[in-house]
Amino acid sequence: MYQAGLVLEGGGMKGLYTAGVLDFFLDKGLSFSSVYGVSAGACTMCSFLSKQKGRARDVNTDYLYDKMYCSFESLLLTGDLFNVDMCYHLIPDYLYPFDHEAYHEYQGKAYSVVTNIETGQAEYLKVQDLKKDIDMIRASASLPLMARNVNVGGRLYLDGGIADPIPIAKSILDGNRKNIVILTKEEGYVRKPTDRLSLALIKARYFKYPKIYELMAERHENYNETMDYLYRQVENGQAYVIRPAHPSKVHRIEKNRDNLLALYKEGYDEAAAHYESVMAYLGKESDNNG
């Protein structure tokens, strides 16, 4: 196990890129002492830590055309675009269950990044059991307007990317001197302001929780500042970034299976191309604990 942080950005179904990178890591037996997953990154983190190569890819593609998986019908009927019963119970418990034994053998720390809708602060929930703590993963992946608020321990949460899209600062604060950061946005990407209609809908929907509106109104600034910080950490040796080389055809909500599989392959292939550099970067930051 490498004594280093692994930071996984969200991005909806663009997370197939991350799934490809992590499956290459599984093939090489790479393990990290701390993992921070945001939104789709939190979902992909689970399959990586349960050492199930191909699981994240298959879950995102095998049920693509099932209305019970992801549909506006589900959004209208349940309040969740990604159907909660199917995505967080039926699939992980029955259709494609997690390898809980493998997950429990992981000796590091895994965090699901969420946004507290009352305080507007990011929180980093430690995921110790993929069954008992599944709502922590659900909370991290619950987009405003596209999902209901998620109650975890009496607190209400939404997507972690609202407050902390790339938790590199948190990983460094936790003592990780080296970090592998997997991004889903291509080189040169700059986030644009949230459109006015979406902001108006968010202001109306979350009128009891004004911090959500404030965060969404400033989201582009927060993201771009985080990227500037990340670039500085790359320069000083505290971060190594793997990201798409060019814009993807995949949208946040994608129904084209071929595009998703191509993005997965891109992630796997680019991880392979980075492998020697990643190993040189990690150097001797390893131990024998897992």
C-alpha cells in the first residue's frame, strides 16, 4: 500500500474515465492509504476498494436503458433521477453485489465527500461498510434538483462537488505528502457560471437552505480556484494528475453505451501510459499493510 492520497473527481457518467484508470490500478495491484471520492468518484471508489475490476463500468452500462436505473420518469415519481432503490439497494445487494470481504480487508481510509446543505461546508464521511454506509455514497452523488436531500446521522447532504469538487487540500491537510488526482475534465477546462434558470430553480427549491444557492452561484469560481491550487501542488510535488487528454463525447447524463465504453477504455489506456511516471512519483512511499 502506498502512503499517499487518491483523489477522485465527480462528473456524472464522465466517471467512466475514472473507472478505466482505477481498473488499470487494480491490474497493477496499486493501493493507497487514503481515498477521497466525490459524487461519481465516490461510487467508483467503492468498486475499486472492493477490488472488483469492471464493476463500475458494467453498472454504468448494463442498466443504461432501464427506466428504473436513470430516467426522468424516476425523477418525477421519486424525486431522484438515479432511482435510489435500484442504484443503492437492488444493484449493490443483489444484481451486482459488492465484495464486502475484500472491502473490509482494505487497511486505509475511504471518504465520501458531501455538502452539508445547512452549513454549506464540505464534510468527509468515513466509509467503513458498503452496506451500512451506502447512504454516504448516495449523498455524495445527489445533484441539486436531480435528487432528494439525503439524511445521514440526522444531517442533510447533497453532492460533495458543490462544496469541494477536488479535495486535494483536505488530503494534504490529512498528512498525505503525495497524491494521485484523477480528473474527469480535460486539460484546459474552465468551469463556466451556472445558468440563470438553474440558479432561479435552486433558489426556489432550497429557499430554506440559502447556502446551496450561494455555493451554486459561486461554483465556477470555487472550481477554477481549486484547479489553480491543484496546479501549484503539482509543481511542488504534492500532486500527480491523470485526466482526459481531450474533450469527451460523454455528457453528465449519457445514454450512448458505445461512448461510455470508449471513455472507459480511454481512462484505462491513459493510466497505462502514465504508469511508469506514477511509479516514479510515488517512489518509496509504500508499506506492507495491504
